[in-house]
Amino acid sequence: QVQLVESGGGLVQPGGSLRLSCAASGITFRINAMGWYRQTPGKERELVATITTRSETTYADSVKGRFTISRDNAKNTVYLEMTSLTPEDTAVYYCQSHRLQMGIPRDHWGQGTQVTVSS
């Protein structure tokens, strides 16, 4: 029933921009913190950005100043605006929801969307 669906990935040239979206259903979106992660073959999944229920944000050092995470509670959607993309940003990007229920994490993941930065 819970579903997180990423979209917006694709092939982009170095220096280009992409906007990823993650539409959530089956959760009370506004009480969930949201995050974007990415993973490449042979590497562990990396936290890219988070946004709290109060719209406070954090970023990995590698993307700070280039990426912007935001949320639209009316649309149950979290976004990741990516600019000045480099080949190092190539990865599968995953959306995650997070909340604590009685101290227990209730987390969900999307299926991922491929971002490829290449000439």
C-alpha cells in the first residue's frame, strides 16, 4: 500500500540540471521526514539530502551548494533539484520516508531512478 515513486531521472550532460520528484502514497506525508540517497555499483548507499517535517534541510558535502531538496505537502511530493552536475553524480537515486512511531523507525523506500551524467 505504501508507495514512493521517483521520476525525473535520465541522461544529462556535465554542467546540466535535473529535477527529481518522489510522489508518496499510503503514508501521512506531512509527518514524515524525507530523504534522497544514491548508490553506484560497488559503493554503499550514500545520503544526499534530507528534509524534516519542518522543512529543515541537510546535504552531503559533495552536493552542498548544487542540490536543493524541497517538499510540497499538498502534493505529497519531495523534490531534488540538481544543478552543475558532474559524472560523479551518476547513480541510482532513491527516495526515503522516515518517521518514528513509539520510538520505532517506520521507513519506506522508492524503487530508484537512474541519473547518468555524461558527454
